[in-house]
Amino acid sequence: MICPVALCRFHCGDLSCVSDVTPARFADVTVVGAGLTGSLVALALAERGAAVQLIEAPGVLTATAFSYAGVPWWSGPAGALGELQAGALRTWQALSLRHGDLGVESCSLALLPDVGEGPLAASHLTTLLPHGPEGTWIEAEALRALEPRLRPRQQSGALLLPYARVALERWSLGLRRALRRLRVHRLQGRVCQLMPVSAGPGTTPVQLRCTDGTLLSCRHVVLCQGASIPELLPSTWLPQLRHSWAGALDLPLADRWRGPLVMALRTLRRQLETSSLAQRTAAWSGPRETPRPADAVILDPGLAPCSAGVRLGQTSSLGLEPTPLQPPDPAQERRRLARVGELLLAEWGPKQLAMARLRQGPVSFTLDGRPLVGSMPRRPGVWVFSGFSGPFAQAVVLAPLLARALDSGRELDAALALQPWRPLMGEQG
Ligand SMILES: Cc1cc2nc3c(=O)[nH]c(=O)nc-3n(C[C@H](O)[C@H](O)[C@H](O)COP(=O)(O)OP(=O)(O)OC[C@H]3O[C@@H](n4cnc5c(N)ncnc54)[C@H](O)[C@@H]3O)c2cc1C
């Protein structure tokens, strides 16, 4: 049920009737989705003085809750977006200075090459990352010395990079504190419809309907509900947006994981995500998994510390259609992810698999690999913030730009090429 105080504030537009609300300097904004992206947008808008309500659907699976939460500031595309993303760590640090602990901490990242690949492949990779930190090649023995429970099979060594991550429990606590201080109203409810409203003097441009029948009125809405956005906007309006289903296993550990985050030096995920639908089937000829007829499954051997112990692997099931996929069969996902335990951990067997908890959730992405950030031309007051690649580095630098655009009524710099409605390659004009 929507909080009646917030309803009153946004429904009747009479701010004076709510004593604990900071008066809005500009628009009243509803942010839909309180995962990483929605939370960062709510924070950025509230910092600019907006009266913000942040709504999240209870019980909906979210990707943020089981992310590795690494900050890949060096992995942006060439050009203006990559330059911005390179400043992600500084932006996190500045946010933490303003709001207190948000869980940001330095760590290291071990990138594992494929079998048979060695330091040469690793050093080639670093030349492809213009904003990348200097990596150091370490032999398998040195890797095991960092964390004895890490024992990658068939590996000659790894490329070790300085890295940063966000500890999710601390992020969640710090965020709650910051949002409370900035008077952001957090609501629970599932938005199911963007109501058509005629724009004109005295009208509220945006009305949202929730599944319990509640109507929310506001001057702007920012859609940050990742993979669920097509429930509110026709998917033809966001031609680039797709989603995959991700899975990971949380393995409880008696002692804290002291080793690095681990990821594969190469992953097929981006290659498959950004290829056209036809190419995606063709590209899926690799040995890792057998594709089901309607989608492709990628298994990334990686791990990251989490509050329970260690989070293992990531499966990504990519649909070949823009329509939402069903979550993959949990038993099959566990079997796939068990291979990551076998590959990376010194101790792995049926006992560990039985203890591990499967996490599943949808992750949005775009076909051209660039996020969707900006307003919708045919819907006054409707903004989109989704489809990130590495959102812990991208969303944190783009949220303040979106807030500024909304505040000033001017779109983001077109050179960033982030317009949510941009067509697919070959469909321009
Ligand atoms: C295993 C794994 C590892 C990852 N590692 C990294 C990493 O190291 N670095 C990195 O940058 N990224 C990583 N990612 C990706 C990243 O975690 C996600 O892309 C990101 O967390 C998505 O955030 P989000 O806010 O878009 O969506 P979500 O976290 O999915 O949040 C969506 C929100 O929308 C709400 N919602 C949905 N529908 C409605 C509705 N109708 N009405 C109201 N609310 C609604 C939900 O309740 C939820 O609050 C990883 C992902 C996975 C799965």
C-alpha cells in the first residue's frame, strides 16, 4: 500500500500539508525502481533540491541484490562516455564524503585467461583499455598465496589489477541514511501503467497506476526498473533495450574471503549482447553450453566476496526476442554454476553445492552497449535510466547528468548518444 502521506503530497500538490517535506525547488519526481540505478537517480535529484519519491515493487527479483558490485571505471567505450566513466571512482568517493559510508572499498581483480593463454594475452588486453590501471601478471602459486581457497584449475596464472567494489550491505545501510536525510520518500508498490494525460496549463503531466489501484501524480517520472520497463512503455519505443536472466550461487564461508574478485579475461557476454539477433545464434557455437532453441546461455567463471561468503559465477540467458524471458530452470542453473565451483575453488563437492543458495534475476542491457538515459519524446515528463553495461561505474556518473537535465529542461549532450529511443543500427532515417 502506498504511504498516504506521500500520496497526499503528490496528489493534491499542497506541499504545506506535509510538515516533513523539503519544498521542491523544481519538479516533483517519482523514480520507479529502487535498485542501484533508481537509488542513484533519487540521490542525485534530491541533492539538487527536488522532492522525490522512490517506489519499488516488493518481492520482485532485482539484479543489484546479487551483483559482484565491482566498479569497472576503465571499461567504458572510447569517446565521451568512456571519459566520463573513467571518473566513476572519484564520483563514488565524493558521494561517500557527502553522505558517509556507502560501502565503497578498494580491492583487487584477478582476470583469468583461457586455457593455453598466458601473460601475452593479458598484456594485449591492457592495451585495449585506455583508462585501465597497470596490471601485473602473477603465477598460479602467487594467486593461491593471496587466498588458499582459490585454486583455479588448468591456469598458468592471472592478470592482477587494482579494483574497487561496493559492499552491498553497507551500501544499502548508507543509502537508506542518505535518502532519509534528503527527505526522499520510499514507497512500496508495483507500478503497472503510465496513464495517458493531456499536457496543458494546470495539469500534471504524469500519472502512474499501481497494481493495488493507487494513482500517483507527479511532474516527472524516471523509469529505473531495469528489465521491467517494457511493462510500462511499448518495447518499440525503446528499440535497443533487452534483458537477460542472470544466476549466481552464494556459498557460505566460515571466514571472510580475503582474495581478489575473479573474472574471466574474456567473456562472450558483451559480444553476444551487442551482436544482432541473427549473429547471436551464429556466435553461439562455443563449447561452454548448449543453447536452448530460443535463447543462448553464457557461463562466466568468476567470483566475488558477498555477505554470506563468496558469490560464484554468473550465468546469462539471453533471449533472441525483445519480449521478456522466463527465468531459467533453477535445477539446471545450479548444475551450470556448480562448474564454476569446480573450476575455481580448492574445496568443492556435493556438500558445498547443497549449502549454496541460488540467486536469479533479470539484467537489462542494450544492443549497442550504450545505456538509455534521457526523456521520451512522445511522453512529456517521462525519463528513462536503464540498459547499463557496468552500472556501478556508468550509472554513478550519469545519474547527476540526468538530474541536471531534468532540472534545466535541457537534454543530455547529444554527443554522448544515450537517447533512449535511438533506433537500431541500419534503421536510422
Ligand atoms: C552476478 C552479477 C554480477 C554483476 N557484477 C557487476 C559488477 O561487478 N559491476 C557492475 O557494474 N555491474 C554488475 N552487474 C550488473 C548490475 O548488478 C546490474 O545491472 C544492476 O544492479 C541493475 O540495477 P537496476 O537498478 O537497473 O535494476 P535492479 O537492481 O534489477 O532493480 C530494479 C528495481 O525495480 C523495481 N521494480 C521492477 N518493476 C517495478 C514496477 N513495476 N514498479 C515498481 N518497481 C519496480 C524492483 O523492485 C527493483 O527495486 C552484475 C550482475 C549480476 C547478476
